[in-house]
Amino acid sequence: MILPENTAVIFDFDSTIIDSESLERLADYALIDNPRRQEIIKDVVNITNQCMRGEISFDVSLSKRLELISLNAHHVAILQNEVMTHISKSFIRNIEYINNNKDQLFVISGGFKEIILPVSQSLGLLDAHVFANEFVFEGENIVGVNTNNPLSQAGGKIAAAKIVAESFPQIVMVGDGYTDYTVKEAGIAELFIAYTEFTARDAVVRVADKIASSFDGVIGLVDQYTKNKGGDSRWKDL
């Protein structure tokens, strides 16, 4: 299937293209010798979930999580290798679709380019189509994120999606979190698909236009949508 020229599909990364949250996996490595490891990881997960449900803003969530863990380049290098085993099998089996439509497929994530690019490159996605946060290093230690990057701030996904919308007037947003839905809420995406292959969040599913439990499902829904596009009311009846 080939997307119409005016259509772009934007994907979240964590718990969408991969089966988990990359910052939580980094916490696993960073805290391996910490006696409070399980307690801190539980706090990190809780903060992630609060953000994904739309209860706290992304910038607050990110700051709180980074305060709990001390990260360095070694932890990033471990995850860069390991993350390849966590790619959704439904994305892997649809690499031909990705290659055929790569000019119209994007990743917008609150995660980190250092982790995302090895995965996106392996799937054939374009580096220039990946919008994500970037770590700031002092020597080997991670001391924060690039705060000049809009994705480090509240509303970052909306800001990045606006850039995509400059070239593609018809946008479909796919993800598991409430921040993904905000791209539709802001009027940039015409369609929001809640992605539930790895996690289904009630607050996200409730506001979704449609739900997909695999990339195969996304492909089918986007194909339906582009063939039957005629306003929200018609789409809701498909």
C-alpha cells in the first residue's frame, strides 16, 4: 500500500515501535547496584504513567525521572545494543511498507535520539524524520537534556507535528500516550490511533478515533481512512 502524497503518519517510539519505555530501561542499568533499585524504578514507572495519562506535563515528568537516576554514556551504549531486540515484530514484518512510504513516515518522541536512531535506521526510516530529545553530556556523564529542543518542553509533540504539517496537510498520529493525542486535540492530526500492542491506557483509548494492536492494524486503518476520508462522522462509522 502506498500513502497518498498529502498524507503523513507520525509514530510515537516508546511502547509503540519498541515494547517498553527506554528511560525505564536506562534506569534498570543505572540502578543495578543501588539498594533502593526497585523502589526508584517503581517511582520512575509511576511518573511515566502519570504523564502518559495526561495527569502531569511531559517536561515535569522528564525532569522528575532524570532526578531519580544518574545516567552515563555506558548505560546508553548498553541500551543502544539491547533495544534492537525490543522492536515490535509487527514493525519488522512490515519493513517493505515502511520503505515504500518512508518519505511520509515520521517519529515524534519524548525519548532520546541516541536510542531511537539505531532502531529507526534499522527499519529504514529517515533520520531527518525523527524528532526526539537529546542528552547533554559532561564527559561520560549525562547532566540533562537539550532544553532548546521543543520536545523537552510541554507541548513539544505539537510543536514538532506543526513542522510535519507544513508539508503534509493530512496527518495521522499513532501512539500509546496522552501527549500523542494532544496532536489531534490541537487540530494538527485529523486522526489519532491509540496503539495498544504493548500497553493500553484507559485515558488514551477513551479519546482515540481508532485503536490498533499492531502495525498491521495501523496500516489497515490508515488505508481505510484515506480511501473513505470525508469528515469525522463518516470515519467514526467505518
